[in-house]
Amino acid sequence: MTRAYDICDLRRFIQPDALKHIKQNSLVTFLKRYETYLTSRGFRFDASENDELDFETLFKILMNPTEEMDTGLVEALFFIKDMSDDEQFEELIEQVKESGIILQDEATSADLALALWMQDPESLKRQHAEVMLLKTKSFVYFRSDKRPPDIFYLPEPETIRKLEIAMDDWFLKNKRGTGCRVFPVTSESEDKTYFLVRHCMPFKRQGKVECGQSKTVFYRPESHDVLIYDRANNELALFNNPGRKKERRMYLHLFSHYLFGQENYFPEEEKYTLKPLIDNGVDALACADIEGIEDVKLVEINLQFKGPYNDEKILRSNDIFASLAARDREFPSFGRLTSAGFSVKFENAKRPRMVKLRTPNVANFDRKEDAHIVEKWLRKRGFIHAHIVRH
């Protein structure tokens, strides 16, 4: 059965050029999978006089889906559309090669995305999750105090469906509609499982101009959140809007229940500490023992003060410790150190990239892929609290 979110996705796919970016014979091969439904709605597979498919009829069908439409068609169009951006071309090429797919030289990003979906849909889902993750750079971390499983298996489809239903119930009660989808992807090289969560947001009302006349459009925006389960460290990294704390608690509760069969599997405990900066000074930035990192500099700190006025002091510099040494000053001992920014020079990188920590459990990276190596450095230098297993 087609659900509310499916209809929304199709209506985001109706621009004529979107489907026309796909080579016609490849598109026909794909659409043939849904021939019974499409022909029952009036679509004909034989080309017109100008050797072009009847895109107008196809667009009308996708614009007005019925309950008989296969949700597999909707899911495919969603992933293909999102991955048809030219910015993804090189990554798609590499994935196509790894999957052993042979394409002609004139293939577009849309052709590559469709080819992957036809022969290796999981690889396209995995690449899509990576694309979405690259847009998310700030994660809140929640560590479990339980013993991690020896192996964490990708959840079964029925488990994911139960999780989606439970999330839908919460989203509906909180005026965000239904249609939540969870896309799990395993990264064996990192021993991590990524969960891309697509859901609706509260209704918006917005003015628009159509044919020279002012009109109003009502719509429910979609949102993407990302959760990453790190089995080795038995923790969950979560990206969602910082202001949606109730939503964050919902994720922790439902993921604990449906994926681990326990309540409160991820308690809101502290992960990060900035105490090494106070205790060890510049030595806390040592990185010679971390392969892939050439240099680390402290470039920003935030100090907060007790009192009714929420006072804080932010210090910024190209190198705070070098600046303090040049002026014969000590590291600040006043106020409470709540966040720190580091300039990290990675091997083979032209320029340093920023990493920010905010206690108790928030990390921000210029690039998501930096997280893995930076975490090694943070653990070595004591910026991450020792993991205590209580059960």
C-alpha cells in the first residue's frame, strides 16, 4: 500500500528533466518491472513518433499514485533522484566498477544510479547514506553501560518495520505526520551500522506566485536524521536538529527497545572531557603516535561563569598555547571550560580542518570521514572518558 510519504516523494520527482536524464532503453527496462500497474493506468511502452516515451502520461501517473502502486517503485525513484546529482558522479563511477557493471561512456549520473539500483540496490543505498552523512558533521554521542554484542547483525526488515511504526506513532502525536522510513547500512570496515531516518516535519504554510497570481501552498517538509551504532565502543552517535531534544530521547528509547531488546540501553552519560587541556597543557595535543595526523593546534576555547547572567568568554587564536607562551601566561584557570576547537592537519591534506568538542557529548567535524581517526587521537590523549561496563 502506498503511504503518505510515498506520495510526497513522487511529487518531488515530477520535473520532466529528472526522468529524461536516464537513457531511455534503461528506463524502459526498469519500468517494465512495474508494467502491469503502469499499463493499467494508461501508460504505453511503445515510443511515440519522435521515438520518445510518453513522459506526460508517466508524470501524471507518478503525480497521482493509487494504493495499488508498488512501493518498490517509489523507493527506487527516491534513491535514484537523490543520487542523480553530478556531484555524485565520481563516487557512482567507482561503485559501478566495484559492482562489475558495464556502461557506455556517455552515461549520466542518473544512468549510473539506475544501473546500481537494478543490479546492486544495497550499494546505492549505502552510497546514499554516505552522501547524507557528509552533510551531517555534528554528532551527539550516547554510550551504553552494557557489554557490547559479539556481532551486531543488520536488523531484519520486520524489525525495521516495527521501529518505523513506533516512530510514526511518536511523530503523529507530535504533529509531524506519518511516513517515517529507516534505511540501515552496514560498514564492515568500521564495524559500524548507519541508520538514515527520513521523516516529516510540522506543516508549513507559504506564499507562492502562480501565473502571476498570489497563492498559498501547504506542505509538510521532510527531514533526514542519522544514527550510527559503533559496536566496538558500544555507542550511538546521533545527528538531528539540536533543538529537538524530545525527538532525540525518542530515538534513544526506541533504538534501545527494538535493536537491543532493553530499555535505556544508551543512557545519557558524559563522553568527552576537556580536562587534559588543563592538566597537560600543550602535551595534550601530541599526535606523533596517531597515523594520519601530522599536527594539532588548540585554536578556540569557551569558558562559562556561574551567576544569573549566563556570562561566557571565548578565546580564539591561530595557536592558543603558542600565544600564551609568547606572552608568558598560563592556561586560563577561571570559569568552566565547556568547549574547545582544534585545528587538525591530516596527512596528504592541503590545509588543516576543524574539530570541535562540546562537553558532555557533542563533536563537530569539518568532514564526517575525519571522525574515525580523530576519535583514536581523542582516546589516546584522554579527551574521552574511560568506558565503564556495569552490566
